[in-house]
Amino acid sequence: MLALRLTRGARPSVQARRLLVATASAGTGFLFLCTLGYALGHPEAAPGSSLRLAWCVAPLAATVYLAVSVARTDPATRPRPGLSAVGLGPVQRTVLAAVSTAMACAVGSIVALLLFLHLRGAGTGLPFDGAASGLLAAGWELPVAGTLTLLALVPIAASVTTAVVLRPRPVKVADPDDPDRPDAPAGVPAGLPWGVALLAAGLSVETYAGRTGAAPGLPLPGGLAGSSLGVLVGWAVTAVGLALAGPGLTYQCGRLLQAGKPGAVRLLGGRVLQQEAVRIGRPLGVVCAVASGAFAAATLYTGNEPDTGPLSTLGALLVVGCALATLAMASVEAKHARSHTTAALLRLGAPATVLRTAVALRVGALLLLFGPLTWMIAELAAAPLTS
């Protein structure tokens, strides 16, 4: 009940973020239901149905990632004066965040079920002249247990992950991964060595698997060409490495901005990048991983575009949209976190053009670092697929 009251009384910006989570949950739930419909309509193609279900893991992971990011930025999960007096300690706030996340995802799952039933012609006849009847198994009765299980995957996964990520931890003064501590530019964020190691390992595995051709091809849904399981595992490891290395790369980018004899603009831009390295570094690394995968696919299918189909397109849009939405939220939160510093600089007489120039300098520096890095990784990832 408390979670529902806080949800209703939240600011419009918070409600918009929860609406994004519900939308992503609806899209992922619809993909799961379409997979169930395909399995019902094609009982002889059990391996193909299992493969379609496995490919729904990527949209599921993207939705959970977005839901956790929204929960981290929710004002109800942050410590505020007076909350402990009414019984909202760290554990209670974590439970509240998990329940709010589950509610948003459950709304999306309900919308997915209603849309799926409508497209199957429940009570109103088949829409679109029955074009989707074969894919959605309109002539078959839906199993209640299987339908509810698939719809519950997103709320359960998102709420459990939120509870694990936001669980109370002992306060550590020298924790470099906490973006809200007072001395958060104090050191290089942890994870850069592991990220680089995973990045190199993923590219090595992908290159080896792509050139040996020993593993059988794993067909992709929607008419995409098949790839060996080793290539796909290598790309997944590469994506995780990019996400881990993102904060460290952002921090080093801020350090390069301050190299030599920096002026006020370069010094301000570099210090802000170092301070916000953890907050925006991980989402930026995830966006680079998604962009490198999209670029590699575009390189692979140059001049030979496949018929991806609506469900494959929906899955790709979910992954890309969740990654971009998380990065946008992180950027907005970083701006809000710097609001006191920005106001203090304006009171001291700093021109507004200096602040805007510092913002442009930070964006340009990040593009100069992550743009070529994304292109290089995409080329290396596409090389074993085109050979």
C-alpha cells in the first residue's frame, strides 16, 4: 500500500521513467507470449521454439537493466531525513524499490497479455484479416500456467535484481564505485582492468570460433544468418567487458582533458567527467556494446538485407531503446547532481557560455574516445563473421 501511495504521489519525471519500464516490460512480455504462440502452432518444431525463447533473453536483460536504473534514481529509494523515524530504514527502502519495480513491470505484462489476446481475436475476431493467426496460434487454447509463468518472468527478474543491487551495504569511505560519496573523483573507478581483459577475451573467443567453424551454426530468428555459439558467446563477453570498462575509460577521458596546462574550461570539463565517471560510464559502455553489435550486423548484411520480421525488429528496438533511455537518465541525474556546483559558479560570476562550452567539450571528448573504440570493436567483431 505504501509503494502504491508513493507511486501515485511521485513527480511527473519519475512517473515517466516508470512508464518507460512498463513499456519495455510490455514489449518483452509480448515477445515471450509470441514465442509461446509459435510453440503451440508448431508442435513439431520444438528446437526452433526453444531457440526463439532463448533469443528473448537479450530483451529481458535490457528491460531488467532499465528497471534497475530507474529504481536507483527513484527519490523514494534514497536516504532522506525523517524516513527512519517512520520505519523506512535501508532494508525497508530496498523492499519498497523492489515492490515498485515489480508493480511497473506487472502493469507492462498485463498490457502485453491484453494486446496478445486482442491480436488472437479474443471476443472481437481476428484483426488485420488474421495476418498474425499463424504466429500467435489463434486456433489453439493458451495454457494458463505457461502464460502466467512467462508473464511473471520480467517482474520477478526485475524486482529480484533491484533488491540485490540496492541492498544495504556497510559504508566504505574509499569505495570508488559509489557515485554519491563526497570524495567520488578521488581514484580511478574499479573495473577497468577486468573490462579490458573481458573485452580482449571476448574478441579472441569470437575470432577463434568464427575462423575454425567447428561449432554448428546457431540460426537467428527473423531470417538472420546463423552464427556459431562461440561467436555469440564471444560477443556477449565483449559487451560485458565494455560495460565494465566504461567508468574507467570515462575517468581517463576526464584526465586527458586536464593534461598539459588546462584552462578553466578544460579543467572544469575534466573534473566533471571524473566525478561522474561511474554514473554515466556504465550506461555509456552498454550503449557502445549495442552500437558495436548493430554496426557489425550492418557490415555483415551490406547489400544483402534479411527479412527480419516484426518480432526481431521489436526485440532490437527494445535492446537499443533501453540502452539509450538508461544513458539519457544517467545524464539527467548527473546534471541534477551538479546543480549546486553550477549555481555556485554562476553566483561567483562565471559566464554561462563557459558552462555550455564545458558541456560541449565533455561531449566531444567522449565521442572522440568511444566513437573510434566502438567502430574498432565492431570491425573486429564482424571480421570472423564475414570471412
